[in-house]
Amino acid sequence: MRPTRWRRSTHAVVGVAVLLLVAVVVAVAAVLTTGHSTDATAVKPTPPAATAKPAVVPVAESAPKPTASALAAALAPAVADPNLGDFTARVTDAMTGTQLWARGADIPMQPASTNKTLTAAAALLVLDRNARLTTRVRAGARPGVVVLEGGGDPTLSAVPPGEETWYRDAARISDLAEQVQRSGMEVTAVQVDTSAYSGPTMAQGWDPVDIDYGDIAPMESVMLDGGRTQPVSVDSVRSRTPALDAGRALAVALEVDPVHVTVSPSRADGRELAAVQSPPLMQRLRDMMNASDNVMAEAIGREVAAEVGRPQSFDGAAEAVLGALEEADIDTRGAALFDSSGLSVDDRLTAETLDEVVQAAAGDSQPELRPLVDLLPIAGGSGTLSNRYLDSDLVRPAAGFLRAKTGSLTGTNSLAGIVTDESGRVLTFAIISNNAGPTGRIALDNLAATLRSCGCGA
């Protein structure tokens, strides 16, 4: 039913028109006699346009500075939990950079996904925040053949137009196919160029069973939805042939038999027929950090490697990441990385290195790293911390006040991030627990939550 509308008589409308006419005549007369409008005094100057000036508001200098002795006393009960297993840690005052408490902080440990903190930091130091990766289709060496050229974008999707992609604003195979069709080429076959990446597709220390568990896919320079075979679930199995899958999806979109799609490590150099681009770097970093996306981390690590002239391989990415951090005066001694995600059981990092990365982002030494703070999941609120710090009175006070990158492997739990203590002081921290007990993650969260509830100021 349409809403009832009030009806007005034509007499009322005419009356309003007459009054308006009189008002206009009076105004014109005023201008002629006085030289300005009678409304001039009521007109206010246009205010200047608003400008955004984002900034981090520092903690007041008056906020009590935590003391090492008070912090050690507060942490003692949580540190005594045997479920922490073998653990190392470091806590630092974000404002001064002063180390407040440490336990074996220089001992290399298995970091799990806190390794992604280093990958994100290196990307912020080396890459343009709006950088995008391009996937192309080129004409092949033979008539009718097109080559899908991988550019390292793991977000490319074969989801039909109008349907939501796994990664927001992802490029689509359907757009590539449409551009190829507009080029006028009569396509008879599809090849896939994976030459952008080099070296093995699986890292040292990876377990192939993790492909079936949905944790990783073989790293190839073109894939669909991060290699997910069913991009509608976080538990999706990953593909063992991601580049071939992408080529077959393009063949189907071009109405070519997908059975005969081939993959070649040789670089295509034919005429460009189509191109699509990934979401910008910051969006991909957010996906990586919040969802702890291993494939995304590996792709971004290779992006860093390419920018500094290293091979886009596991070794090239690890060397590029550590090199970028060393140039930013972050101590990487003891680091041994075999991937960019932390999935490798052979990775080693110190709590000191992890804490220095976070401290550099929270402090003043490396302003390029400031966005890293915003990329960290929020306790009880977002990403891999969305369902943590909510289930006990001991950890609940940290919800919303603690932000950290998580890490989890069998027997390993880790956290690296920032927290505001009760006195309003911002602390950075890194905690790595190996050979943890059955409640190791709970023990880790209890330890980190103590940093929030501690009134450890002088």
C-alpha cells in the first residue's frame, strides 16, 4: 500500500507563489537602493574544507613507567605454569624501547605463524602500500594458443560474475576471458606460464598432508582462491596442482577443452591480450595477518624478493625479508627461515627479534612500520584472536586492549604484539612456547593477559 499524502488546494499554491513574488520584488528594491542584499549580513563565509590528519596519539608522559621488578613479580604465577613447556619471551616499554622483562629472549625457537609479522614488516618497508599484482593472458607461439601468465596473485578467482569471491575485490578469470574474446583471437588451446616463481613449490619443513588439511598449497605463480578447491569454507582442501587448475578454469571460460591445458616454466613473450590486477598490498596484508593465511604470506614474501632483486623462491623470500629488517636496524641474529609463513617446523626466530619488530612499529624508530600495529588481530575481537580472551576472568580484562599475531603448530604456541596496561602504558611483547603441554595455549594467553592487568608502574 502506498502512503497517504496530504492534498493542498491550488489556491494555497497560488498564495505561496504570490508571496514569493513579493519577496523577490522587495529584495531587488533593496539591492537597487542600498547596493547590497538585505540577506548579506546573514550569509556566513564558506568554512575551509575538512582535512584528515591520521596520527597515533602518544601515551601521556605522566603514565607510570613499569618497573622490571614489579613486572617480574606479577608474571611469576603465570610463568610457573608447566604447560608453557620450553618458552622464551621479552616485554618492552613501547615509548622508551626499554626492555622490562625477558626469559631466554635470544634463544632461537620455532615461531609458527608469528613469522608472518616479519613478512608484513618487510613488505611495509620495501613495497608500495598500493602495489598490485598483475595476471596476464598472452598470445602463444602457435596460432590459437593463449598463455595464462602468473604474476604471483593468489587471490585470482574463477567464481562466476555476480558471486562473492573468497578474497574481497579479487580479480576474476571471467574478466580475462572476456578481454581475450574481445581481442578477436580464435582460441584453441591454453597454456600456463609459471616462470615468475623458481625453486621447489613446497618448503623445507612442510608436511604434504597440510594440503589436505587446508593449510597450504604448492606455491605456484598463478592459482585460484589461494589454492582452495572449495572457496566457500575455511576448512577447504587445497589443490595439489593450483596453476593447472587456473589454466583449466580459463579454458572453460573460453569454451576450450580443459583436458589439454599444459603448464610450462618458460616465460611467455607474446602479445598481451588481457590483464587483471589483485587487491592492493594493504588489503592482502590484512587478509594475511587476520586469517593467518599461509599462501598469502608466501606470495607476499616473494613480492618482497622481486622488489629487491632476489629470486621469487622460498630462499629468496626469506633472505629478502631478513635483509629488509636488518636494514631497518632490527636484530635478526639466530633467525633461520625456510618460508615466509612460519608453517615450516624448521623455522627459528628469537623472541628478541619478534619484539623488536613490534617495538619498531609501535615506537618512533620506523614510521613506515606503523600500519603493522593496525594489522594485528584484536583480542576477543578480530582475526585469529576473535574467540580468545573471552572465557575466564583471568584473561577477559585483556580483550580489546591486546593486539597480537598468533602462532600455532603441534606443541608450539606464540604471540607477538602490543598491550596497554592498567596504568595506560603501552607494552610490546613476544612469547614463544615450544613443547607445550595440553593447555599450552591457555597458559600463553594467561601470561600475555597479565601484562594488561598488571599495575606495574613506579
